Amino acid sequence: MPQFNPRTGLAFLHDVLAAAAAWIIAFGLRFNLEVPAYYETIMLESLYWVVPLQAGIFWLFGLYRGLWRYASVPDLKRIVTAVTIGGLALPALFLMLQIPVPRSVLIFAPILLVMIMGGSRFTYRIFKEQGFGVVTRGGREPVVIIGGDEAAVTLLKELARSTQWHAAGVFDDDATKAGRQLQDVRILGPISEVPRHVQRLGVRHAIIAMPAASHIARRRAVKICTEAGLQVMTVPSYDDLVSGKVTVSQIRHVELDDLLGRDPVVLDTAGLKEWINGRVIMVTGAGGSIGSELCRQIARFKPRALVLFELNEYALYCIEQEFRQKHSGIPLVCAIGDVKDRARVEQVIQAHRPSVVFHAAAYKHVQLMESENAWQAVLNNVAGTHIVAAAAAQGGVEKFVMISTDKAINPSSVMGATKRLAEMVCQSLQRADGIRFVMVRFGNVLGSTGSVIPKFREQIAAGGPVTITHPEIRRYFMSIPEAAQLVLQAGLMGNGGEIFVLDMGEPVLIADLARDLIRLSGFGEDDIKLVYTGLRPGEKLYEELLAADEATLPTPHAKLRIAKARQENGQWLGQLLDWLGQHTQANDDEVRRDLARWLPEYRRD
């Protein structure tokens, strides 16, 4: 039963008076507003039964749980149901009491009561939202809506209550909608006509309300709007809306993720929950862009505890603070340590006994690892992986998931070569009856540490130019959450020894990426120039997802395939470890020469 408060009391009183008024009006309609004295007596006497009965039914049916300001169809359904029950109960009551109420009154009264109760609520809502037109649009910024489907309708309802925006028009490519209205806002024509209306409408902003549209359609809409001089925003993605994480009204600026054309990842949620729920999970490199997102995705499945292993103190502090606030129910172990420190790695694994280890710690920046730091890349990416993998095998870990890279295929850089060796180390440790090693390869992720996007943003903020190594350079991209989700899915599916290759979609021309970012920042190519600087050491023009001698096998998941890569045995691993132990330091040329010996496919520039 709803808590009684003054507003509830007013609403209840209104409905009681409405029941009385409907009953009296019904008698008036029956006798053409001239009620005979005999029936006037019956009308007044019957009110003593009508009003209490209707009031009790209204209260029992919960008509006072909702707010009139948000009156909607469900509220109307409850009113109709309550009035109908009352309308059926009254004839039975009057029959038992032998009160001769005219039958037409018993029909008119419920209809009138629904009209009064429903009409009052919806009139109040209209007044609150629009003020009957008394409230002007002064101070509210005009905005055009791109898209005319359900998301646009929901957005227009939200904007009607907004103190910041008012919708000046809608544009949609469906020709059958032209000239019609959505929520009293006219559909002015196809999206291509936006530039023609900008000056007339006095708009400076556009909202893309096309969450389920293809990336091609979104990219086209953004391009048309930005070229018309509009700042472009968008409603959340369809995936976010369906998951309930956000609502349509939470508009935001368009990001590159919105234009890349990545379909939502479909996860085996039940399988992941069974795998992760109630287990201890460890993530190395937990403060990095991929490692931290893995932690967030893992948290969705309620592990028994999460062990965060990270060398960077500040990065570990940041993820620890985030989890304390957003995932306070998950016990955390924040362990500072280096993957090259065997004693520390073994101590953490033995102390907390994780069931699954996600190994995301690595040196990933191609150019930094190419000169001055080549041997450090070998120690961290190869020796460090072996230390963590061996400690996991000795510590009873069930599954070890290593994050690899597309740069490990036919590597032309030290970083790529070390990641390929790390894959081979894990495969060499695989035993039929022991820990299961799973490797996952993918390309660049938007916004990750060291990616081109933060660099481009800084260059645009400084007024340019935006530097690109080559006009034809292309890269595969996906968002950080998508990469983390697919890593989890691959980890669940892996039986041991597989290298999973993520479906990276189509490669993106970096120059196009830069142009998109320039437009989204409110500039044109006349304002921010593109400058080509030439390929750097170890850099490829095109990235590959498979080596020449590799093929793939399908998996039940559309975005995951298994690479049939060359594997080495335990003897090879012993020789590799001997090589790693021979040096305390090595110069870059020696490292590259030795890498070519271990990896025939390594192409030194």
C-alpha cells in the first residue's frame, strides 16, 4: 500500500470527487439535465454507496503509486480496470439493496469517470511538460534530430522537458515520413537537406538518434552535419540502450567508436558466469588500458576475488579507487610487482591461488622497443611471460590467457617478434593433463595507451598539423571494451594451446581516421593540415592477422577463429631459456640478429 502523504491525499480526494461528479452528471445526461424529484432522491441516496465503494477500489488498485507528472498508458489501464470493477459491482449492489437506478446511468457513469480521472492526469502532465505554450523557448538552444524512428520519439519526449534544448526539426531518409510530425516536431526531409535548413532554423547542434543504424549511415550523417557547420552529438549505442546501462536522453558527443562499424559482441553470458563466478581471477598489467577493462568486464560476473598485479603504482591506485566506488562488493588484492620478478610472481600466485590468470602485462610500443630498449622488450615480453606462465602452472591455475597482438604475425618489429616468442613459450608449456594456455591476438584498440588517437587529439588541440607516417597506412581497430569482451570469450572457449584471432573487421585508412577526428573536433582540413612523415623503423604499411604458413579454424563464435600456428616442443623452450639467461644486457643489433635466429619469419628492416 502506498505511503500516505499530502499529494497522495489530494489525488485521492480528486478521484473521490470525480466519482461523485460522474454519478451526478450521468443522471443529468439521462434526464436531459432536468432530473425529476423522485430520481434526484435516488441519485443522492445512492451516492452514499457509490463514493465509498469506488474509493476503496481505487485504493486497492494502487492508483496513487505513480506521479501525475509522468502519467502514461499503464496508469490509464489501471484506471480503466478499477472503474470497470466498480461499474460491475454497483449494479449487483443496487439489485441487492433494491435501489432503482436507471440502467443508462450505470453505463454513463463509468465512462464519464474514466474521462475525468484520465483527463485530469494527462492534462496535468501536459501542463508540467509544456505549460500549455505559456513557457517560451527563450534560453533553450535549438537542435535538429537526425533519424525518425523510436529512439528519436523517445528523445523528443525527453527534450520537451529539457531546459537546455528544444527540437527545431527532424530529418529522416524515409520519404514516406516527410512532412509528418513526431511529438509535434515536423520531419523536414532527408538527411541530405540538413545544410539547406541550418540558417533558417538557427541551429548549431545536431543529435544523431540512429542507435541501430549501420556505421556507414552514421558516418554519412555525421559528415553531412559537420560540413554544415553543426556540432554533432549522438544518443547511446543500441547495445547500451538494450543493456539498460543508459537512456536515450543521455546524449553525448560523437566519438570515433561510433563511426568504426563494429557490431555488438554477443557473449556466452551463462558460460562466462559459470566460469568466473565464485573464482579467484588474476590480471597482470591490471592498470593498463586492456588490463583495467578486463577487470571491469570480469567484475560483471562476480568473481570471489580479483587479484590486480601491476608495476605502476599510480595506475594500480586508479583502478583500485574505481573498484572501491563501483564494485565495492568484490574483494580486491592490489599487488605491486614486476612480471620479471620470479619470487614476487610466485609469492602472489601461491598466496591467493587464482583459478584463471589473464596476462596483459607487456611492453607494446613499437618505436620505443625498436631502439635502446630491444633487450628490455625481450626480458619483459618473453622472459616475463615465461615466469608468470610457469608460476601459474606450478600454482594450480586452471587456465592462463595471454594477450597477444597482430604484430606477432610475420613480425617486422622487436615488439612483434617478442610477442610471437611469448605465444610459442605458452604453447611449449602446454601439457595434456595440466594448465590450459590460451593466446588471443588482436589489433589496435581505440584510446589505448600509445594508440594514435590520443596523439591526434593533442595535435588538433595544438592547432596541428596532424602527422601520419604514410598516406596509405592502414590498421585494424576495435574498442577497448570489445577487445576485453572477446578475450573473455576466447578464454572461456579455449581448451589449451590455441591462438585465437579476433575478427577485426576491415582495416581503416589512418588518414581517414585523422580526417574524421578533425571534423568531430569542429575543424576542417583547411584549419588542421595532414603531414606525412614516412614509415618508421619496424613499422608495416599493412597489418596482418595470419602468417603465410597459418590457416584458421572456425569456432562457435562469429568473431573468433583459431590460428593453426607453428608450435615448438619443450627442447626448443629449454634452448630459448638458455639464451635468455646468457645476457644481462644486449645491444639492439645483437637482439635483432638473435630474434631472426629464433623466428625465421621475423623480417628485419
